Amino acid sequence: MLTHEQSDTLTEVFNAGVIKAGVALTNLVGHQVRMQVPLVGVTDFTDLHNCLGIGNDLQLVSVCQQFCGTMDGYALLLLSRESGDALTNRLTGSDPGTAPAEAERSETLLEVGNILINGILGTIANTVGDRFEYQVPVYREGSLPLIIGISSCAANCSIGDSHSLYARAQFDIDEARVIGSILILLTAGGFDRLIGLVDGLRGQAKATASGGAAPQTPVK
Amino acid sequence: MARILIIDDSKFQRKCLSRMLGAMGHEVTEAENGAIGLQVHETIKPDIIISDLLMPVLDGIGLLRGLNAKGATTPVVVVTADIQECTREECLQLGAKALLNKPVTVATLETALGRFLPAQTGEKSPC
């Protein structure tokens, strides 16, 4: 569904956001965070677990943030239960290895998710000259299919939609033994619009490289 | 010492900010959304407001509009995870003194307070 060039440009845009999110997370936890180059692709929701490398029966904690604008969709911070506990303990100063109270875990991870997701989406918006309106983030627990199902339903993204774009950015914080993923899913319409914006960006880049005049109105 | 009103729906964030501001010697009051923040503002007359943007009931933009409608002159520093340029512009147009991106550091917060707190609140009371 994506050409090599489109995939390349999308990865570049997402990567800039991932770097921003990584800096924010490093400042938050006070420890070096390693962010991986994001993986961008198009998939059917039902095959998402394969693309993400997350088993369907693994119990996860998640923060979901819906967004709308030129593109509609939602973003997820996904962590295993153990990683969620480790990150919470790290940020609240609690003993590593202890299970945080439910409320403490959800409050802490909600804020972490909010900061990371905004780092990525905000960078995308600034890059393509667009604006996202965000909903208040929601904390959820469960398996990947459950979280995706509920989040998709809430965001009016149809499950099984074969035109859904995903971007996965993995990070890890050695000291706290935290490994997580940030996932962005777009509705079919949102996917088409993003591709249009990406094609606009590539057109601009080509015009600049060849010494031609860049379009006056970039990529709206 | 200044009277500071923190408005944020995140208990985690309120706790972090309260801890930082308390350690600087300020008196902190918390509110969990813009609507409550507007009420508390009437009561305690803070020297400065530190507010989140994305909140249920009344968000940070609504808070800024509400303060403008009341003719309030209390400086507002927005602390948000939203890094979009258009958001920054909108907040500044609505009268916010500054927009800091989460997570804020003690140094960033201190600088912002130093710039926007009314001068007399930084001075010791004569008695």
C-alpha cells in the first residue's frame, strides 16, 4: 500500500517525533532512554499483533489518546504489566519490584503516555503544517485485541479496516527494565490524507533539491 | 513566597509541580480542571496560575477565556504536553505569559516564575 518513498518519508517524520518523545521521557525518568527507529506500515487490525510482535494473550497496560483534525485516529502507549509497574515505581520513587496501587499506576502512566504521544503527534503536526485536536487520554488494561477493540470503537476506527496505518516506536530504559511501544493508528480517511500530506512533503523536498521554487502553500 | 494556583487534571503532574514549588518556598493550591480553577482563583487571588491545557470539564483554553472575560490580570503559565506550534500561538494570543512543555524542570519553572511573578511577591514581608 505504501511506496518505498512514502514509507521512507513517513518514517522520517515519525522518527523526528520519536526523538522528541525520547528526550521528554529521558527528562522525566532522569535516565537515558533508547528509542528505536519507528516501524511504519499498513495492516489489518486483526494482524496487528504480528506487526507489533506482541502476543495476543500478553497482559498490557495502555494509555489511549484520540485525536482528530485533517487526520483522525488514536495513539497508544503499550507496556507489559511488569514494565508499567517498573516505570511507575521509577517515577514515584517507590521500591522497584513492588506492585504500585492501581490508582497510582494509572495516574502516572496517563501522564507519561500523554507526554510521549504528544511528542510524536505534535512533531507530525508541526512537520506537515497541520493541527490535531486531542481528547483527554484514557488508561486501559488487558490483552492487545481487547485494548485495540475498545480503543478503536471509542475512536470510530473500524476493526478489520485494511487501510489502517500503524507506526510503532519501541523504547527501553535499562535501569528500570522498561520496554514499551507507541502505536499510532489512523482511520482509512486519515490514512489517505496523511499520504497526501507526505506526497506534498516529498514534492517540496524534490523542488528544493532541484533548485525549483517550493510550493507557496506547503501541504494543507 | 508567592501564592500559586496549579490547575491540572493529572494528580501525578500536580504532585510533581507542588513538590517543586513547595521546595522553592511557595504556597500552592491545586485545582483539577479549569472550572474549579476559575472558582479557586476568585477565592485565593493567586499571584500566578500554572495550568495544563487538556482537561475535562473546562480546558486550559477555556480557562484563559474565562479569566479574560473576568478581566483578571493574574499571569498564567501554561504547562502542557502539546508541542504544536499553533497551540502555543493560541495560548499566547489568549494572554498566557508563557508555554512550557512537559515535563518541566525545576530550572525552567524557576525561570518562568522569576519572569512573571509580580516583583513584590519575591520580597520578604516587612513584618
